Amino acid sequence: MKHLVFTLITVSCSLLSAPLGAQESKPEEALPDDVVAMVGDIEIKLAAYKDFLWKRHGKRQLNQMIDHELVKQAAMEYGIPLDEAALQQAFDTRMEQNRKGRSLEDFRKSLREAGQTYEYLLENLRADLAHEQLLDQLVLATRVATDQRIQRAFDSKYGADGVKVRIRHVLVMPHFLRAEKIRAGAKPAEIDSAELKLQARAMADACLVELQAGADFPAMVEKYSHDQVSRQSQGELPSYRPGLYGPAFTAAVADQAVGQNSAVLESGAGYHIVQVIERKITQLEDVRASLVDEVMKAPATWQDREQVLAGLREAGEIKLW
């Protein structure tokens, strides 16, 4: 282990006036294993440094060490082995990310400057990755496919209560019109926001009139819509969920027949005309078996990990002084 050496140098007036070539630097000597620093002739021992850290930080990191031990013990009880190949792959990937293309020598130097050593980094990283792997396996081993978890998976995959809707819209935005005026040279303070809203509403009304006369919806998106994301897909929203753009928008979509155009709807974003492209209804019981399988195999989330750790802490016989 390399230690940092802090040296206090007293420089006399005669040395200050001496030529630079006359000041020869002494080779740096390695410190004893139980010494972490030298301040002049005073040694700072490793034991003293640990005592200093303990008094400053107390048990803050002890709980992390306890969590690692709890996970190791639980993994042994469940017969969960450490996958060394997967661990090595994760380790190599993380090390590559940490090095950021630097040479090993430059990486070691940056660690030393940060008060860390390369050897300790390797040891800590491997321990953390092993902990993460075992914890994720414990999540899967102890997971239960509850009704609540199945319902969440159902809503996520098939839409709220099994209703999945594809919609497209034309969106006319007063803020977009304001930006256009500024680009054209108008001063922001001189722009009338109320007038912009009226202009945007008038554009949406004109669009609706054209649609009612038989105009092609994608053509109206191209002509009127300011939503740059949905314009790339002829007005279709990437994913629709109830609540998007507010209650009036949600209610209109819920009651609207496929292929029908809505009235002009106002939201915080501007003025919409909505068309339902597809509405698919799925019954939970028809897909429950496949959802159970998906739920049980789904990767562990941070909420899953915290739940398992909380259970281990509560059940573990932990004593702190």
C-alpha cells in the first residue's frame, strides 16, 4: 500500500537566496506499514487514523457492511451461489467505465490524487458487485406474485384496466406562436399572450372545419400541429395513458369512437383535436398466467432490493455498540 506523505519544509533566508541547482531533493522513502502519513518528524499511525475516522463518522458505514453480511448469509441459506463469470463480466465493464480510456498508469495516478489506491478500488468494486448480484438473486428467490404486482404489470402492458388506446392529435400551441414572433423580431414584452391564445384557438377551429369536410388527418397534422414529436408519426403519440393533458382530454378519449375526431380540447399545452386510432381491450384472467411468469422473472428494481434488505435487517440478529 502506498501512503501519502505530507512534509512541512522550513526554508531559511539563506536557502531562498541560493541558486536552484544547489537545492537537491531527497529521494522519497517508503513509510512503515503502520504509518499513513508524516508531518515533519511526526508519524500518523494507521490506528490513530482509524480512530479519527471513527470519531468523525461513527457507524455511518457500518450499516453498509452489515447489509453485505446479511445478504451473504441469506444467499447461503437459499443455496444461491455467486456466478463468477457474470461477476467478472460486470467487473470488467465497470472498470472500463471508471478508466474512461485512460492508461493504467494515468488511472492509478488519478486514484492516488483522490486519496484512493488501485488495489482498494479493485477490492471494493468486486465486493459491491458481488453484493448486488446476490441481492438481485435473493429478490427473485423470495418474490411472490401478489395480486397488486400482477395488476401493475397488467396495466403497464395492456393499458389501465386492460384498455389500451392508440391516438393521434393535432396540437396548436400558443407558446410556439410566441417563439415564432420572437424569431421574427418581436420584443417579448410587447407580445400579447391573450391574443396568442385567440390565434391558436382560431387555428384549431380552422383545422377542425377541414377535418369535418373530409380532410386527411395526417395532412392536417403537417399543416397545423406544433407537437414536434408526434409530427414524426402523423400525429400519433408514442404512448398514451389516462391523465395525459388533463381530465378533459382523458374523458374525450375514453368516450370517443375509433376514427372519430374530437371537438377542440384545451390543455396546458394548447388546443388539441384528437382521433382514436385503435382501442384494444384485454381481460386480466385471459393473460394472468403469462403475467405471473413475467412478474416472477422480471429484473430486480431498487424498490425490490430495499424491500428484501428491510426484511433481512428486521429478521437479523444485529447488535450495535
